[in-house]
Amino acid sequence: MPEYAEPPLWSEIVASILNKEIPSVAGITGLPSRDTQWVIISHRIQPASTSNLIIKSYEGTPIPVPTVEELKTKLQVPSSGGLLFYSGPGGFIGPATVRAQQMGLKVLEDSWIDKTYPDEYQKKLSPADLKIFWDHASQAFAELASGTIYVLLPDYTTLQSFFPTSVWARVEWPTLEKNANVTKVLMIFPGIAVPIKDTTHKY
């Protein structure tokens, strides 16, 4: 297992993205996301139980992983629409942040009421438990969604070709499918938007 390296704070990461800088940690250059942490985790590792789990931190102090309901109180989203989900190589957080700014949308990382809220968990949780934290946060974000929602995916992605162990495929898309407040989900490719959920029209 790779040696643990102290990850940057999410507030620092967002600032780096906006300044078009890519942070580098322990010789690894890239942007951490819900799918790829600074300590590299296989996409195929399945998350542990998503109950109110008590885990061990790297500082030796037990810390609870927040539940989905708890995390929903930490997020602020528009009353209708305006959200962008994303999934792709390297987590896609860089392209997603740029696209969100261009379209006036919000991604999960920009939706925390307290922008530094994830920082403590980013520093203290083990890689596996940090994965659970972002699974919970992603589900909370999807449950709060309403109206027309967008998802940025790689070219030529179809409903049958979602990367099966990504947060989008495992957590966000199934949650959006069940969310009666979401009327439409549009896949965004470069220059193209394709509806994958639309309750406003009969086919």
C-alpha cells in the first residue's frame, strides 16, 4: 500500500483550480476527487457499510463519518436546477469546475456552506473511509437536486458504458433516478448535451 501523504485542503484545491494551477503532493501531480484520492485507491474497491461508521484517523483519534442526512445540512443548492455532476479520467474535477463556471452551475465541491468543512475529514480519514465520506456527500448532493441537472462525462459515454465503480455509476445516477424532484438529466460531452432522464416528455 502506498505511503500516506498529507493531502491538500479542499479550499486550497479549489483555489488552485480557479488559478489554473495543478497541486503536486508526494510526487503525484493531479487533482483529487471523489473517485481518485491523493493516496491512490483502486476504483474496484467496494465501500464498506455506509452506516454511521466509526473509523480510525491517521492521528489516532476515532472520528465518525457523517451520515447522508447530516451532510445534507452542510450543503446549499439552488431551489431548482443549477447542479453539475461529473465523472471521468482523474475524477474530472478540473474540466467540471471550468464547465460549471461557464454555465453558471455548481458542483459538489462548491456547494459546502462552510467551504472548509471537508478539510478535517480530508486530513484525518483513511483512504477507504474518505471514500465513504465522498459517497455520502455525493448521495446527499443528488438527493438535494431538483429540476434540470447536468453531468459531464467523457465522449461517447452511454447509459450502458458508465464506469461501473465510479461514484456517478454507484451513487449519484441511481439516486437521481429515484429523485422525483429531478425532471431532466443531461449528459454533457464537448459541445453536446443528451437527455438521459426526462419526465417532461413522453417517448
